Amino acid sequence: MFQAGLEAEIAGDLEAAVRALETCTLAGKRDLIADRNLDNVQHNLGQLTYERAIEKDVSCTEAHFNLADVLVRMGRPDETVTHLRETTEIDAPYPDSSF
């Protein structure tokens, strides 16, 4: 199943990759490599999902905020800050404040 998960990820089918990697076991224990790959695929899937939502509605603060959450977990602080700023600029309760 691990190989199937990797192949699905390479093919761009992130949902299938998640399903395959979730079922990976090694001697009755979770496979740490599969777990790490599952985390990566889930982050990529989250990023793709929120980017698509932003493409449909650039003013969707929830999508920007959730994308920022995914990006920070992926270790991408510059992009995180960009989307947090978008969130505050779109729906700023205090327009004169800065982030």
C-alpha cells in the first residue's frame, strides 16, 4: 500500500494517496515513513483545497486563514504571513492596524 500511496501522490491523486498511506502498517505498528508521507500528502491536499477556494473567491478569509495554517505546518513562514495579512486586510475590524 505504501507504493500505491506514493504512486497516487506522483499522479496527483492526493485523496487516493491519503487512503493508501492510512492503511500502511509494518509488523502490526504504524510505519513511520508512511506516517510522514501521509502528513506531507495531507498538507499538500489542504494547500490545494484552500488555493482552489481562494481562486474561486479571493475575499474568502477562512480560506486564507486555513491556508496560512497549512503553510506554517509545512515550514513556509513567508507564505503564511502573506495569507494572514490577506485575512486581516479583507476583514479588518481595525482598518488602521497592521500585522
